[in-house]
Amino acid sequence: MKNEVVTLAQGAGGKQTSQLIHEVFAKHFSNPEFTADDAAVLSLGDGKIAMSTDGFIVSPFEFKGGNIGKLSICGTVNDLACMGAKPEYLTCAFVIEEGFPIAKLEEIVTSMEETAKKVGVRIVAGDTKVAGKGQVDKIFITTTGVGRLTPGVNTSGALARPGDCVIVTGDIGRHGCTILLERENLGIEADVTSDCAPLWDAVEAVLSATHDVHVIRDATRGGVGTVLYEIAEESNVGITLDAKNIPVEGAVEGVCGMLGLDPLYLANEGTMVIVAPESEKDKILEALRKIDHTKKAAVIGTVSSDMPKKVVVTTEIGAKSMIPEPGGELLPRIC
Amino acid sequence: MKNEVVTLAQGAGGKQTSQLIHEVFAKHFSNPEFTADDAAVLSLGDGKIAMSTDGFIVSPFEFKGGNIGKLSICGTVNDLACMGAKPEYLTCAFVIEEGFPIAKLEEIVTSMEETAKKVGVRIVAGDTKVAGKGQVDKIFITTTGVGRLTPGVNTSGALARPGDCVIVTGDIGRHGCTILLERENLGIEADVTSDCAPLWDAVEAVLSATHDVHVIRDATRGGVGTVLYEIAEESNVGITLDAKNIPVEGAVEGVCGMLGLDPLYLANEGTMVIVAPESEKDKILEALRKIDHTKKAAVIGTVSSDMPKKVVVTTEIGAKSMIPEPGGELLPRIC
């Protein structure tokens, strides 16, 4: 690799992260079950299970709409949900800085408990390590989950087909915007709350309405733009977005306008992209809109065979432009 | 809790770690599958699986006999093995400090690959986060594993019975001694190599010889002494050790003598304690001694109903003394 040291960009979820994964990890860990999707699909005994892991190092560890504990449960639950797997069991491993307040730890653990109960997933094993002062920044949590695959459901980033519609399950960019405002001293006053939420109930509702869904992916690090580029790449299709249909909260739009950011590249922690045949669109939207957290679900684009591996956006005056390919350092320690 | 902040002692694997787990984690995460053993036993579909997670923050990340990558595979493989579960799938989550050399990362990943291949476990999913300089000390890895339980095997720290024999699978204290020598500037020259190794082959050999095994536990943080106290406590039994039968390498004994340390409390990363009925002793020793890594296996003591929850040691001149209860800060960041 040209870079001789690990860079923040390699942790940002974009192109450099993929490069690191392919050139270092995948090269050595390659096996039939090694996954590029949100969770691996495994045979164990008689059944098929999904398994996923995620490390959380978000800074600050508390933010409007959640904390690192809630986030650590949502992140892994949502990765399983995106494979159509009902989250069953979670493990969690903590690395805590010496001197971290026990009262804060208890708040974090309480959020984990509440979020796990809401989903119906059980935390079954854990590990605790303490590092000396200055050896870890406050608290990191890694969660790993296993779940049962919904029979008859087969989703993957490689399954988008020309003619499919592209749905987002809510307004975009809130988690990234929240962390940005809490961390950087930007002097911007804006009322933005992270979308951090578990999404299994939404996925379950969609899969109860139809099994004919091609891709479900949560738009975390790198945002909706990065996920769409991944899908375009893996499925070898083009994606065209309709700018006016992309739901963005006014406050998020305002912050993005001031800072020259695109909400398409801000992280979400409770918002998914769903790609499905046009025929299933109404059933999926109806199912999502019955659930409080996904009631703003909207169709934002279509899949075509034109311009494979590219994502373009049509503006309100009808102009078409390619959205930038993800990459570079977006905002480190967003999750 | 009396401590208002997290302390290094709470990460040392002794009494304070248990206290933190009970008073903060177990209180909130309590459910029928939440485990005090090395891995949780779970129902998933038609079968039973074991699941375990472990975070690795060892410093230095390279040491004689291994590195954090090898250790991260061994640690989780061994936790599954100790439940009598064949390790099937692993996930790994990395937190890497900005500026970490890619060449070192590749060495670590290569060790993980080699160790996983040796065991026959597949790495199926991963996650990579990068933290800024000074926000994490070089590299932390969390691995999580699932495995299939060997039918008919039922081991737990609570199953030791009076009359059982206590076996260690090799000479003790090498991992802790190695890290101590590499990290502290003690001016001691000693040729000690970590025992870091995967133990599934040893467990498989034992279980092929007999299913009548009560406890299998790897003696990591806190060493053999801490594990024996855990077993004595959970099974409500007393344990008597015979000092002359405890295998300790000369170099480890020498270092311990100079520093006033007890090898019983030094960490191991490839050495287990096995408690089984006296009738199974010879079969178990024979199975272990056929495997290179466990050929120094020895019976070191017996279980009785006397002095429940205590561990005593008989010295060569016949004196009996209680070994100290584990606790306090042993050596942070040993694993």
C-alpha cells in the first residue's frame, strides 16, 4: 500500500477504508463466509445464522439522542436487521480509561439495557478491560450479534437490478450533524438530534409485507451517498436520485448550507437504504410509515443499467450531476 | 459502588473485576443466558451454540511468543474450547491509532490468519475504526467467536465436586512473566516466552478420551490462583494444591523469586485448569501429553468439602497455607 501508516481517512468508512480492508484484512482472512455485507451468513448445526461485529469509539460518548451504549446496541442490531436477520444474542466488550466515572458507565450500561430490551435481543457475554490514563480516550465498546435469518429473504449489496426503486427510511444526516455540532466549536446553534435507533421492527414490518427486497443497508459512516456507491459498484448498476425527494430536516439542511457539506455524506445511525422492485414500493412504504421511527420513508431514486457504478442526482430544474465518489476524511469517531 | 471512578484493578481480572461486573454489568444485563463462564450457551434454531467475546489491549503489542493478533485469536478460541465447544466462526473489530505502521498491521493480521487456520476456525466479519493520535494506544482488537457444543459434555465453574482432581495443562505464569519483562525496565535478563497458543486440539483430545469432565477453564488474567478461587467459590468446595507438583519453568521461578511474585497469579494464554473425577485422571493426562503444547500437564491438587471457597497449598515439608485471595492491581494490559 502506498500509505505506510494507518490514516484517519482509512477509518472514515469511504474508499480508503475499503482499500485497507481489501489490501490487508480480506487478503489474509479470505474464506467462503468472509463478508462484504453488514453481517456474515453462517451455517451452524441445522440452521443459518447471521453474525456481525462493530467497534464504537464515538466522541463525545454522549450526544443529543443517545450515547455510546445505545449506539453500540443499535449499530449491531441494525447490521443484523439489514441481512433480514432477527437479532437474538449480543456480546459486548468494553475498554475503559482508568478514572472513568462509574456513574457515567452505569448510564451507558442502562441505555444498552433499555435498547436491547426494546429490540428483544439478549446480551449474553461480555468482557471488561481497563487501560491506563491516556491509553484510551474514555470508553470504547465492541458489540457482536448473532441472529436468525428470515427464511425466503435474500438481500445483498450485489442484488440491485435495473428498474428497482431506492427508498430511504427517514430524513438523512442527523447523526453526523449532531456529532459535528457537539464536537467542533463552530458557533452554530441548531436543534439537531441523532437518529440513533434500532431498526429491526422496521425491517420486520417490511419483510412481513414482502420478501421481494433486493438490498437493505443502514447508512452509517459515509452516509447514504457512500452506501449508494457501494450498491452501484457491487451490483454493477447506475443509480439516479431525485434531489427534491431526499428527506432532510430543515436544521440539518441549514448546517450543511453554512458549512458546505452534503447531507448525503453525513452519517446516520437509524436510517436505511432499501432497494426493491418497483412493484413492491407501495407495500414497503406503507409498512415503514406505520412505524414511528420510519414514518418519513421516501422513494429517492431508481436503479438503471445506464452509467454503471455511478450515482447521479437530478436537481429541481432538471439538471443531472454525478454525486462525488466517497473518500477522504469525513468526520473521524462518528460511531 | 465505593469507587467512584473505574480503576486499573477493576481491569485486572481479580476480585475488583468481578465486583464491577456484578454491580454494573450483570445488574443491567441479567437474563437467563447471561454467563459467568467463559462463553454463553445459546439456543439458535435447532442447535446449541457457545458464544464468547474478548477485548485485547496488551502492551507491548508484540512479545516473545506472539503478538496481539495471535493472542486475540487464542483468547476467544480458548474461551469456546473451555466450554467444550468447537470454535467455528470468529469476528474481529480493530481500533487502530492514526499513524500505526501498515507493515506492523499486516504482521498482526498474518498471525491471526495463521492461528485461525491452525485451529480450523473461520474469520467471517470484521470492523475497522481509526482513532486520532493519542486517543488509543497503538492497536486494540476485539474478537468474538461462536462454536458448536460437544454433545454430552457439560462443564462449568460450578461443577467441581469433592474427590475431583485438579490438573493444569502446562507450566504456569509464562505469559504474565513475558509481558512483565518486556514492559518494565527491571534489568532482569531471563529467557521466558509466552505460552500463547490455541487449545482446542487439547480440549478435543481430552473430550475424545472422556466426557466426564467437570470444569475446564483457561487461566488468563489473574492466573491459576484466580481461576481456582473462582471454581472454589462457584462450586462451594475447597481446593488443596501440592506445591511440588505445580509445573513452573526455571526462568519463571527465578524472575518470581527476584520480584517476590507468585507464579500462581501470573497470567497464562495457553494453559488451562481442568477439574475431573479421580477416575478420569489417567485418561485425561494421557490425552494431554500426546499434544505438544500440553505435554507438561500435571495433577496439582484435589477438591474437598473442607474449607469451602478456600484454596490451600501443601508445601514440601507438609505445611498447609492458604494462598492469597486474588485482587488488587496485578499487571495491567496483560491481554
